[in-house]
Amino acid sequence: MTGPWGTEIGVEIAGGVPLRLFHPRPRHLSAVLTDGEAWGDRVHLVQGDRELTFAEVVDGAHRVAATLRASGLRGGGRVMLVGHGAPEWVVGFWAIVAAGGVVTLGNAWWSDDELAHALAVSTPDVIVADAAIAARLAARASHDAPVIEWSSLLAGDGDGDGDASPAPSTPPAVVAGGPDESDPAVVLFTSGTTGKAKGAILSHRALIAALHSTLYVTRRLPYEPGSAPPDVMLSTGPLFHIGGIYALLQALLFGRTLVFLRGRFDAGEVLDVIESRRVERWPAVPTMLQRVLDHPSLPDRDVSSVRSLAVGGSALPAGLLERMQQAFPNASRHVSQVYGLTEAGGTLTSTSSRDDSASQPGLVGQPMPLVELRIDRPDEAGIGEIVARTPTQMTGYLGTTGDGVIDADGWLHTGDLGRLDDDGRLFLTGRSKDLIIRGGENVAAAHVERVLGSCPGVLEVAVLGLPHEDLGEEVAAAVFVAPGSDDLTERLRAHAKQHLAYFERPTRWCIRHDGLPLNSVGKVDKLRLVREWPVAELETQSAT
């Protein structure tokens, strides 16, 4: 064991900021990989008929680490990992950690333009990608880094020097200079609120602190790796999101079996997997849960193995909690809802069905043990911006300084609105940032507006989120067009398809010839647009 998971919480100064931290604690993610060795031949990853044990994942990670170093990776260098969830993705993640690199996570749904932007911002030394992304990269040639197509990873026949012997458990960078927990560990791209994706840098300290908090709230401290009973979790969210990363870290540390779907989300396959693999835990966004609850075969399915459901990504629609409890009776007392964001390094608060959250709209629970919360500039009802300080939060964005998201005292300004009650519980009341959450995916309205605005014939664009029964919100665009632009609709669709990820593309359109409504300060009045959204609007097929 490379680092103890202690029980004491104290305040330490990190980067000039006082932070609540556990002590003692591991200082590098390589400690989690080493702890994972304790599970040996227990099954760790499942996808369809494929199974990989913990030993196979750890050994594979060390073999691929040697390939990465042979491809030019040095301690502290970045490796772009991009593709859809698969065992190779997991092996690639841990290989980058074992090689002393920084895991830079690409979004497999990006358009070519968005992928090129992320590569330009992150300047990776090596790229590890699935076959589809590798082919797109070869066609674009918009980077200088070598590309390793991950179908070769588990076979051990990558582009390295052919040395399949395991690398040392401790990364070379750690041996050379000693572990520095403030070093970058993972870069997660987030849509944020201002357009093009930004790379949020999470340190080893941030990720370890979040894991330590989970150990605390699940009453596992003091923790000894290799001591947890078998546990099966269904993974249906993207691994390149913050929730996917923590599911991965917790699974290795807790000896948990992670089961992946074979491809895109399918409610029927979810039920098949729950039955055949006796899934016990399932974290999901409300859209996924709703689709499973609406599946016609649900009443005939055996879902008795499910004893824990976690909901995140967007607010819980009215009535969904009760439906979940009825459909999954053995999890009825263990339905949790979390609130957090990528920049915070994941979860800030959580609540469960054992609380009275069902009867209190907006309640997202108590702060996690290392989180400080306050409400800035509250109104007479106590509602203001939610501000947090926690060791799990990002160090900053790649390539930017002084962006104002984190102030000089270390407080992260979330852009979300809420209030705290007398017991310190957080109620989420809205968003002050212009962000659309479509099925758990963040869509920056400003980014979509810029893309659509570059289409010839467009004079003005307003992008907004409209309520959607299944997705929570869907992307809608009101477009003011130039005279004579009668064929603009099809060109707009094609333009969006070329430059936007599928989840960013508008599925509801309003083509206007009389300008967009303005508010008293001369800005487009999006609230009025929502109120006046036409019934006879132009609708397109949703790309799902």
C-alpha cells in the first residue's frame, strides 16, 4: 500500500489558500492503481461477453505505459485520451497515470472543429484514440502528436518498442522528484458559459480528496484496500465526464465490477444488463432513468438486485423520484441526488431519499466533508450565487489566468443560484449562467450562437433551452435572417452538423424576418423568446 487513507480532517495552506484536507492521505493517483492490485483475479470490467480482471487491467496499464514512454511521453506530459467507453479506455487512463503523464480527456462527441480546438489548447505529446477518432485525426492532420489506436492496447502490440514487461508501479516522474500532489493529474474539457470548451485542470490532490470524501461518507474509514465485498455498477455515462472519472477511480479502489453497454444508451439493454449481471448500483442522469422507467418491458423485468441509484447532471423532474422508488423497490431508501460541476472537481453536496428531499423542491443536500459553501449577494429570500471552496476544485483552466472563476481567496464562483437553510442544506434555485443542460450534457449557448452566426445570411441568433419531457432541456435557436434567405433553414442544419457536436445542434428552430426582441438594456430578451415561442415553429428531427 503506497499511502494511507486517514480519518482526521484539518486545515492546510495550499497555494496560499486554507483548505480542509484529510490526513494522512495518498499524494498521487498511482497510489490508487497500486491499491487496485489487491483485487487480483476479481472481475473488474465487463462489456458484452468481454471480461477483464483487476490483474489484467493493472498489468495492461503498465505495458501500455511503456508504449507511451517509447512514443515520446515524459513525466508531466499530456496524453489526449478520446473515444467512447470501453475496457481499452480504462486501460489507457491508468497507463497514462502509470507513465507519469497528465490524462487529457477528449469528448468523443465533438465535431472536427471542436476536436481541433482541444488539441490546439492542450498540445498533447501522444494521442490515444478509438478507431473512429483515429481515422478523423488522420484525415485532418491538425496535430503533431503520434496517435495510438487503442484496439491494440490490450493485445500489447502498440506502436512502442515491443517491450511487454510491466513497468514499475511508481511513475518515473514521482521517483525523480518526489510526489507533488499539486501537479496536474487530469484535464477535463467543459463547455462552461462562454463558448469554446475550456480544459479544467484537476490536481492529484483534488482527485484524492474527492475519493477520500467518498470513503468518509460511505463509512469506510479507516480503509484497507482489498477488504470490500464484490459490488457491481452499471456505467452508462461518458467516462470523459467528471462523474465517469470518479466512477472509474472508486471502482478500482473499492474492488467494484464496472459494466459497460455495448454502444449508445439503450433502455432495453440497460434492463438486460441489470438482470444478467445482477447490477447493484447505477448512477445516471434523469433522462436515462426516465427512458428506463418508460420502457414497456420494465414490469416484467427482475431489477431486485439494484440497491443504489444516484442522480446527477441536471435537476430531478417532478414525480421522477417516486417512480424510481416504485420501479426499484430495493433501492427506494438509497436514491441519492448530487450537485456539483466540473470546475469543482465533482460533487459539492448530496442528499438521499432517506432525507425529506422529495417534499422539498430544489434541495440538493449537505456539503461534502471537505467543502465550504456560502451564498454571495443574497436577496431578501436568501438567494444568491453559490460559492464554494474545496480541495477538489480545479487549479484553473489550461492556457488562461485570472479568469475570475476562482478568486484570490480560493473561492469558486459557480454561476448557480441557491440558498442555504438553517441546517446548512443547499437549495438550488436556478442558473445565472447561460447554459443549457440537455440530457446531462452541458451546451454553451454562446458557442452555438457563434457557430450559427457564421452561416451566411444570418443576421442575429439567440440560442436557449426549452423544456423537454425526456432530455430535461432541448436546444432551440431563434434566427433573424437577411431578406431573400428563403433556403437558409437547410443550410443552417448542414452548418450545425458540420461544426457542432450532435447534442449541441438545435432541434427546434424559429426563423424570423423581423429581428429578435430586445430588453431594456438592448440585449436579446431570451425570457420573452421562451414565452412567445411559436406553436407553428419549424421542427427538425432530434439527433439522438
